[in-house]
Amino acid sequence: MKYIMFEDFSGDPVPIIFPRRIDYQEMREQIPYAKVLSAGYVQIRGAAFACHGEAKELGAKAAAGDAEIILEKFSRPET
């Protein structure tokens, strides 16, 4: 799967995870948040997430801490 980490309107990171067949730029055009923090690929490895790679068309790459943010969002879904 691919992901883009955006900064929401309150300054918090928000990951969007989507299938590999969708281009980064195509997904970027659908999301209203102005700032892309990072982007790349996300995989489940054992009981954890791992992020790697980059989205050249967005000028962004996977960042340290992305996997932890994604895990937190899955662990505490918003209501």
C-alpha cells in the first residue's frame, strides 16, 4: 500500500493509505490539506507497520516516525 502523511488544519499529522494502483498525485488532488509531510509505502511486518520509499512526484519521502503515527491512528480511531 501507498501512503501520504498530510498536516491537517489543526497541525496534526493525518495518514491516508491507498492501493498501489493509484498514483500519488491522483490521491493528492483529492485531499484538501495544504501540506504534505511525507509519503511512501507502508507494510505490516509482524505486529508493526513499516514505512519506506518516496513519492518523487510530490517531493516527499517516508519519514522516521510515520509508522508510529499510522499505528496510533489504527489503535485509536477517531469517533
